[in-house]
Amino acid sequence: MTRLGQIKPEFVEFIPENLAPGVLYISKRYSTASHLCCCGCGLEVVTPLNPAKWRLIESDGAISLSPSVGSWSFPCRSHYWISGNRVQWAAVMSAERIAAVKSRDRRDVEAMAPQPQGFFARMVGAIATKIGRWFGR
Ligand SMILES: [Zn+2]
């Protein structure tokens, strides 16, 4: 199997039944895009284009998808970014690294969670209330 390094956009009304490798089919009408997994395994990757899923960025005829495409459920477990018609492969993550990334994410979430206690939090709360009053109307 050959990993692709490039993909070209093709704007269509309907996603065709048989996809060609190396082509990202984009249906604006149905807000979706599909392509064959860039690893060459032949599985179809569907990337719905909506704020909760993927964002399509077009510039000078080149397309990018955000966020990255991670086909964790496929046997190939491909993970890559489509950026400016290029396929940028992520390094293969070992099970330990995946676990490490997950625990780091968890720590980040905990660090960002509001902790409304103590003097500083009360100060911030008081200031926010004042600002709210100033801009209230
Ligand atoms: Zn694949």
C-alpha cells in the first residue's frame, strides 16, 4: 500500500459511489466530503463539513481540512492532516503515547476547570460584576 502525499479537491453535487484515490470529493450542497483513506487501504473516509465536525478551508484552489483525519476505527489507524492539497502524515503513535496524550488532555481539562474559591477568585468575581454593570446597558 502506498501512502499518498497529495490529494486534489473535486467539487461535486453528489459524492460518487466509486471514489478515485487521491481525490477529496466535496459536496457543498450536502455539506460533506469523502475520500479514500490516503494510506491506500481503500476504505472510504467521510468527513461531514459542519462546525461540530470538519471545516473546509479553501485558498487559491487548494483545500485544507481541519481538524486532522484520524481513522482510528480502520485497521490502518491512519492519522493525517490535509493541508493545502497535501497529506501530512502524523507519526504513528504507540499505545503508550496515546495513553500519555489522553492523560495530558485530562490534566489540561482539570487545569482549565473553574475553581471558584479563595480570595483571588472572589476578586475576579467582583471585577467581573463591576464590568458587567459598566457594560450592562
Ligand atoms: Zn487506511
